[in-house]
Amino acid sequence: MYGINLFMNQEQFGKRPTGERLELIKKSPNYKNDSFQNLSHTPSLTEGVSMFSVLKEFLFKKNELKTPNQAIPTVKTDLLNLNPLENVVIWFGHSSYFIQIDGKKILVDPVLSNSVSPLSFTNKAFEGTTIYTTDDIPEIDYLFISHDHWDHLDYKTILKLQSKIKTIICGLGTGAHFEHWGFDSDLIIEKDWKETITLEDGFIVNTVPARHFSGRSFVRNKALWMSFVLQTPSSKLFIGGDSGYDSHFETVGKEFGPFDLVFLENGQYDKSWKYIHMTPNEVLQAAVDLKAKALFPVHSSKFVLANHNWNEPLSRISELAETIKINLFTPLIGEKININSEKTFPKWWEFSN
């Protein structure tokens, strides 16, 4: 027991909210019974499914297609010397990406480590996908963190980026991790759902609900998970965090749509946790609900966190997107893409298996 406590007290696990932060959280309409709640009833596991059966299937069911049989093809863009007039996005794999738009540099859920686990030898990145390091990242105006799961909030990456981050935007409670890791509280903007953040130079952020959960240990839902509506002088973007499908996408679409580009989590889904992640069919419907002109599917192609084939998320969404009028962004990891691009992307994920 002592060994477990010692392990769980490592810095990388972060900190639960206390003091004034906790008192503020208790006033949230989304915080009940000592934890944050989804808008709709949201079991972590599908009815009739147990954690034992999930672990058994994940650990012992053979599927050689869960990982690619060769290195993922990538390109590397020099982020330190971009034309400041370009409005571009560069994906790092999974849910991490860099946006330069209207003169601002933005980073979303950066995970540049080789693992998304407190045990560094597990949940390792696919070969070829860790081409970027924190040395490649320029000074960041706005860091967006959708929630505090290990595959979205990486301790090692965040610590190495500390001197480059000007402002952090996250959900209530998540700021406790950053302060515990030595960040100045003045840099942290943490909000509830349905709040507005007015930034400089015509940038406005609206925080909106997602359908998911949070937690870096056995204790869940002490910090809030969310998505973001980002209005810039030239564009409107939806920065989507992990979420199961629900009516909140339609609500956001009616209030804030149409969107020039939406980032939606498309991967790590399973029938056993259907309420907290979307299948590709649901991702496409969410994009329609949001009134998206273009869709950038993320949350795939770097780590194994589900039982589907590694390339199924991109394969399925690309097939489905052909049935409606929507511009689909499926670039290589590291490829520079203009925010308003109408490029047709090659199906690079078909190289394997």
C-alpha cells in the first residue's frame, strides 16, 4: 500500500482543486454530489459491460491491426519560421495540434512524449509519430486544454513548454494541475461551460459542453471537460474535446454556427464505452449539427487506446464524408494546411496492413 501511495503522489498526477478554487467549483450548476456531471446521463461503460471484461478484451484479444506494421509517414514543418501572415494548422497526431491564425499562435492538448500513461513503457506512440519535440514549438499565445486525461494533458510536455506559454485556457479545476506544476496563476483562465472569454485583438472564446469525464487517477470528475468555440477576426473554429454524441452539438451549431473548421475526436471508440466517444458516423453527424464547412478528425493514428484497427477511424470517416458536402482534412502528421484549404488529401493510412 505504501508503494502505491508513493507512486500516486508523483508530480505527474497533478493536483485536485482545493481552497478558493474548490469553493468556486462548488457554485457551478454542473457540479453536484462532489463531482462534475454531464448534461445527459453518461455511464462510463455501456450497460451490461464490466471493467473486467473491457480489460480482458483489450489485453488478451488478438488484433495485429491495432498497430501499423511500419512507421507512420510524416512530414516536418518548421514552426519557428512560419510566415506570420499564414493561417495554418499542423497536426501532431492524436489530439495535439498547432494553429497559427490572424497573428496568434495556438496549441491544443499537446502531447509530445512517447507515451500517454503514468508508466512510460505502456501506451507508447506508433513508430514515426514523435517527430516534434518541445524545442520545435514557438512561443504560444493561447494553450487550450480540453480536459486532464493523460492523452490530452501531458506533464512532461507541459513542463518543457512552460517558458513559452503566455495564456492557458481550460475548464474549472484543471488549473490546479498547472499551479501544482509551477505555473503562475495569472496565466490561467479556467471557466465553466457556457462562458465567454474576450481576448486581445478580436479573439473571443466561448466554452461549451462536451460529454465525457476527467481524472488523472482513480478519482474522477474533479475538473471539467469541455470544447471551445474560437472566433478570430477572420474565422470561426470549433475546438472539440473528447465527447460522446448528444444534442449539445446541435445546440452549439444553432448558437454559434456555421463554422469554418471543426476539430472533432474521431478514434478510440468502442461499443463498450459508446457514451463517451463517438464513432465515425456520429462524428460526421456532429459536424453536420455544428454546421461545419470543413472537418478535421483527430484522436487517432498515434496511440492504441481502443480495440479497433489503427487506421479504421480515418478510413471510415473518409468514406462517410463522400456522402455529404463537407471539406475533410486528413493530412499527414506535421503537414502544414491552410485553414481555408480545399485540398483533396491522399489516403496515406492505406499503406499498412
